[in-house]
Amino acid sequence: MLRVESLVVDIDGSHILRGVSLEVAAGELVCLVGRNGAGKSTTFRTIIGARRPTSGAILLEGRSIVGLPPYQIARAGVGFAPEESEVFGDLTVAENILLPTWTRPSERSAEEREALAYRVFPRLERYRDRGGQQLSGGERKMVSIARALALDPRLLLLDEPTEGLSPAVVPSIVEGIASIRRLGHAVLIAESNVHHVPDFADRLYVMERGEIIYAGPPGEVRRDPAVARVVDGSG
């Protein structure tokens, strides 16, 4: 589904990404873990076309998407929910969710895509007429993810989906992500805390200072002491 090969990104003369390679197969849930500043968000924003790489390849189903503007990458089937949960405050929950439905043609109608979002996050259906400015942080995160899902994407990128949320809300977000995976979407998640990685993740990448230092099963991430220090925040 997605293959990133030897991705290099320089910003203002600084090497932010240094030869990053990763992949996500159809139907997989893959997590990219790294401390703040490791380069996770830059990786995501480069994939969605918001930043141009210095070198390297980004292939979506075998087709290069480097150089395409973000709207074309979205139309090709890449959904993105940013860490900031940028919900439009003057629109209702339903209006926020329906925004992408005209961006990418799909066999599903706008109504079907909205209904699917409510199936993933049932709480939002009760609040469908509530304004974005009236939502809690957890509810805004749900709307942000639901809106990306309403694009009907082949691949969904979720940047820090549980960061800064109340512990009481996190299980609802994780269950929503599990529902999205069961629907067959490929999902790539960025997380700064390895303890927030869903236990149903297929594969884990660990990033440090713009480089991938581990790629493999989540259960084996601590076998290398250097990697363990990074994911545990002790090194």
C-alpha cells in the first residue's frame, strides 16, 4: 500500500529525516514511535505532500506521489488526522465529518460515509448537530479521525491520536482505531509513547533523530538495549 524508501528531508540546512524507509501493507496497522522532535510529524507531512523531500521515494500502491500537491494525494486515497485535531469551530460535527466527501469520489455516498464514521465513534452521532467549539479535546480528536475516514481512504495516517487526552477517553479512541482496521483500511500511526501503541499493531518502527533504528514486531522492541532506552525515555 505505502512504501517509503530512503527519505531525506532538509529544513533550513538541518537534516530532519535521514534515509527513512518504512512500509504499510494493505489492511495493516503500523506504528511509528519516537520522542518529540524525532521526525515523525515531518515524515507524515512529507507523505501527504505538505513538505517536499530532498531525496527518496514515496510510493502509494506502486505509484510515486512525490511532488503531488496534498489535494491530489488525498484524492488518491490518503487520509490524514493531524495531532492538533483541527476541527472547524463554526461547523457542526456532521458538517466537519462531511467536508472530505466531495474531495474524493467513492462508491459510498456521503451519507454512507457519515454513517460509517458514527459506527466507528458512536458518541459523535449524539453530537452531530453540536458546534465544533463546544467539543471536548477527546471529542475533537474523534471528529478529526472520523473526518479523515470520511474521505474513504485506502491509507489513513493518524498523528499522535491519543496525545494529551484524558485517560478516560483513550480507550474510545483505541477502539475506534480497531474498528477502522477491521473495515480493511491500512493505518499508519505516529506515537511518542510506546505504551500508547495498540496491542493489535502488526509492526513497529522506532525513530530517533530522523532515522529508523528499529523495524519489527512490537513485542521484540526492547531486545536491543539502545532501542529500549529510546522507547522507555531513559536514553
